[in-house]
Amino acid sequence: MNILILGSGGREHALAWKMAASPLADKLYCAPGNAGIAREAECVALNVADHAAVIAFCQKAKIDLVVVGPEVPLCAGIVDDLEKAGIKAFGPSKWAARLEGSKGFTKDLCKANKIPTAAYERFKGAAAAKDYVRAQGAPIVVKADGLAAGKGVTVATTGADGAFGWLCWRITTITCLLNVLWST
């Protein structure tokens, strides 16, 4: 089986390490990969945002399975485009990737379906969010709504500790649950 992993982080390195050990893997590629991944797979210089280029590579290299790691290509619909081209892919569809791509969407979905989740509010600007945080008190979790490469969250420990300066215009605030272990 010829496999292509999309991504260049630690998650993709772990996937490459494990897949390289599989007797089912004939050829393992990773785009774009990194120096560690290069020990396990052949790294190829593909822009994962260029879906047509990824599909063309898959067709040329006779890729049997694409494993997508990062959230950005998932949210951009790479799995949908690969499947339309007849290429098997492991990862959620663009629609399902919204669960990771938008914390507000996920919280709204939980609320609409009575799935237990911490209390939250959504805002389209920092001013209203700041007023809410001050009224609720700290600690409170403040999240940028959208992809933030794992950097879009802060726990505001005071009502005014600068949690909003770097956030995008869509903000979700979530009640801080202390001493609770969440497992997904």
C-alpha cells in the first residue's frame, strides 16, 4: 500500500513512525514532512493547501491512502476533494472538521443536542466579550473562534489580564471548570 501523510508536526511524525513499521506499507510519503519524518518516509515538497497538486501527486505516485493530520487542510475540505478524485483518505469531511475549526460551532452543536458542556457565550468583538468576562469574574476560558494552530486559548485569571489583544474578532468565552478531567 502506498500512503501519503499530510503534515509536518509531531502528530504526523508519530503516524509516520508507526505506519513505516507496518508490513502493509509499501511506500510512505509525507508532505511536507520534517527532518524527523524523513527518517521514516520520503518527504515531498507539496503545498497541502493546493488540493489539485496533492491529487496530482497521489495519482502519479499511485497513492492508496492519504492520512491528513493538520486542521487547516481538513477544514479546507482536502478529504472531500480527495474522495471526489477517487482517492481514499483518513480524516473528517469539511463539514465534520468544523468541530475542530470553530469552537463556537461545537459549543452551539452541543447545546442544540443537549450534550453536556461548560457554559459559554459567543461574541463578535472584544468589547462585549471584555464586559462579559468582567461580569462573570475569573477564571474564565477565552477562545478565538476559528483555526489558531493550538494557540487560540487563554485562561483569564483576572477580569483584565489582556486576554483579548491577540484574538480574532470572533470570540467564545467558556466557564472555567476546575478540578474536572475531560477526555475526548
